[in-house]
Amino acid sequence: MLFVSLRDLQWRRRRFLIGVLAAGLVFALTLLISGVSASFGAEIRHSVAAFGADSWAVPAEVSGPFTSSQVFPAAEAKQIATLPGIRAAEPVLLMRASVKTKSVRDLNVIGIPPGGIVNPKLSDGRPLHGSGDMIADKSLGLRIGSTLAAFGRRYTIVGRTSGVTYYAGVPVAFVPLLDLQASALSGAPLATTVVTLGSTTAPLKGYQMITNAAVRADLSRPMHKATQTISFIMFLLWFVAAGIIGSVLYLQAIERSRDFAVFKATGVTTRTLLLGLAFQAIALALCAAVAAYVLSFALTPAMSMAVTIPRSAYIVLPVVAVVVGLLSSLIALRRAVTVDPALAFAG
């Protein structure tokens, strides 16, 4: 029966190929969508790690430094630096701006003291030295030496990071703290958080100390509904793939009605028919999974944001594809078991 099933696939190879490509495209979309979802977490980890801090001080009523714009005097960093367990502390100002490159882009602008705790890893260029310098992520699309206006002040790109983004791919730019205070806050010496080396269990009155893990969790909170929606779409795509594989097998089952009648008339059991159909379903699903791997690699560069497909997705895909294929084969099996053996002797 397995040999007969293989020969049937060979006979109907065009339909089989169309089914592989269609199901493979659906499987590739699930890989890409899982990669988009995973990239949300990856960019949050990279962005928080870029600060090189051990803990963060924010006002007591604030959930995290990235999701709140509440400001406080930057001088509070000096008092926080004197707390037990804190080796160093410095103020940081996190802002958002719309900037003009080739088009209007959103930009996360972060004011830091040059040469301080926050020293992001650069892919090229140099660190901040003084007023007018900017370190921008490569995703902004600007080269070293390019200029960019933000909050009415023009900066020169002196260094670039790679993969430092948050809020679904919005690039991060680091500028001197005094520059950002002068342009965005009319010179007011304010900050939105204080980053520290070391940690303490006795924070300054009116403030709380939060860990990097808590910062990552708070930054991922606005993306929670997006990731839920992505998971739901992935679930629907599995049904689409099942429908494609099921329709291919069902059409073949209709065309093979006389074959099934002959098999049943010669004593072939329903279980054996199921094995034959399951073999075809598994072959189609696994070939579609291979096509999905190829398509996902080809389509990833075309995505407008970073796509980080986890290794687990590549491992899970063929398993899920086989399960989907087996469930789809039940549609064709129902057609096969209802065939009357007398059809084998019809004229």
C-alpha cells in the first residue's frame, strides 16, 4: 500500500507540488510571524542590556523607566549614589521624537552623561565625547558623519549600535544628557530614571529600585496584546495549512474511488487504507515544511523589522506539520471508507 501511495503521488506530482508550495507558504508565514513575536523580546533584552546598569531608580508610583515620562530632579542621582550597596549612579532622560531622514521616523532619544555608566556597545564609530554627538542604531539608516535634527537641535552621528530598538523596532539614539535637557526641557535639569552600578534594599524616599528583569517585564507589557494577536493568527494559519493538505488528499481520494473499491474488494482493511493516506499526508506535510524553511530564509530580508526566528520554531514545525497532515488525512479516509466495493466491477 505504501508503494501504491508513492506511485499515486508520482502520478499526480503537479497537484502534489502545488499543495507543497501552498502549504509551505503558510508554514513559512507561521515561522516569520513567530520570528516577529520573538523579536519583541530580543529587542527588549538588547536595549536594556545596552545601558549596562545593575538597577534602576524611578519614582515610587512609576512602573518602569521606559513606560513613563515622569521627570524628577537629576541631582537626585547624587543622593542615590550614597546609598548602601550603590557604587555609582547617574541620571538618564528617556524621550521620544519624530525625526526627518528620507521620511518621517519615530526615534527613542536617550540622554546620558558621556563617559558614564551607560556605554552602549558600538558596531562602528566612537562613543559620545561632547555636545552635538549622537550614537544611533543602524536601523535608523544613517551613516557615520550624517547629521540629524531632534528637538530643534542638530546632531552628528559619531557611532552606531546594532539591534538597540524597542516598541517594535523603533530605533534608539543616545545623546549627551545636557543637550537633551536643553532642547527638550528648555534647560531644566531633570531626568526620568537613575541607572546604578550595584543595588540597594533601602531606596531613597519617594523612589523605588527595580531590577533589569523588572524593567524588561515592564517594557514588554505594552506589547502583550500584540503578541497575543500574533499567537492567534498563527493558530489560524495551522487551520489554513490543514485545509490545503486536506483538500489535496480529498481530491485524490475522489479520483481514486475505483482504486479504493478494488482494494476493499480484494480484502484490504480500512487500517491499511489509512496507512496509505497517512503516508501521503506526511510526505506532503514534510515537503511543505522543507519548502517553508527555504521560503522563510528568502522572505526574512524583505521584512521591515528584525525577524528573530527561534530555533525551537524550526524544530517544532515538522512535528506540527506531521500532526496537521495526519488530521487532514482523516478527511480523505472518510471518503475512502464509504466507497462501495461493488464499484470495482462496474462498467
